Amino acid sequence: MSALTPTLSQRERESKAVIQTIGLTREYQMGSVILHALRGIDLTVYQGDFIALMGASGSGKSTLLSLIGLLDRATAGEYFLEEIEVSSLSRNELADIRGRRIGFIFQNFNLLPRFSAWENVALPLKAARRHRPCAGHTTGSDSCRRTHRQSR
Ligand SMILES: Nc1ncnc2c1ncn2[C@@H]1O[C@H](COP(=O)(O)OP(=O)(O)O)[C@@H](O)[C@H]1O
Ligand SMILES: [Mg+2]
């Protein structure tokens, strides 16, 4: 697996590392066998970087994204997200950072079928308590959208 990272100017190099992993390792215990999904990944992503993670099927891309996205914990190694070492944080603290700082676009969308498109979008905002959904308007009605526009 490799990460396609852009060539950085000196100014960008001096900018903040948003993501930094050092020796990030993920092993899965499969009965008596240990499967080494990631063997010590060192990756630095700077503010403003746009990167692609490439590799053969089974090379560990999804595993690494789950760790970077705080959906899973590493077996060993360090992960600094915005300079905070996250491995010692509680599940609630990880969920809080995930809600505020991380966005996922999944291959299979992961939309909740009983919710409208508007409600699917509103749900994480509501969970993050950043945005109060319109009371009594759960389908994204005109009056609800108007309320949002007026409140800006
Ligand atoms: N939950 C799991 N339990 C056991 N092995 C897993 C699990 N998830 C992934 N693996 C193994 O870890 C390796 C990396 O998988 P994955 O990260 O899905 O690769 P990729 O996304 O690059 O195809 C593979 O050998 C896969 O079988
Ligand atoms: Mg994958």
C-alpha cells in the first residue's frame, strides 16, 4: 500500500500536520493465528493535503482509514490527530472528535433508509449538537429551510 502525497512546498511543510501516524500497527487474532493487517505505518498529512491511498485488495487501506477515522483502535503505534495522541482517549472522546472533525463518504453510502435525504444529512449535525433541527419539521419542509436561512 502506498500514499500518493503531493510534493510540498517549504511553506506547506512548515504547516501543521493534521494527521501523523508513527509505526501504526493493526493485528487481528484469528484463533491461534495473528493476521498482520498493518505493519507499522508512518504517514503525515498536512493541512490542505489531498491524498489518495492505493494498494492491492487486502493491503490494508480500509484498516488504515478506520484507524485514521477513529472507528477502530491500533494494536500498536501512535496516532496524532491535530497533535492529540488519540490512542488513550475513551470511546466517548473519540466519538466526540469524530463528530466534530471527521467526515466519511462511504462506498455504499450507509444512508438510513427510513429517513429522508434531509434527515440523513441532519442526523450527524444533531448528534454533534452544532445545529438544532427544526422542531416539528422532520422532512425538510420549505418553512424549515427558511428558518435555517433566517438563522444564519
Ligand atoms: N475484521 C477483520 N478480521 C480479520 N481480518 C481482517 C479484518 N478486517 C480486515 N482484515 C484483514 O486485514 C487485511 C487488510 O484488509 P483491508 O484493510 O480490508 O484491505 P483493503 O481495504 O486494502 O482491501 C486483509 O488480509 C483482511 O483480510
Ligand atoms: Mg478496502
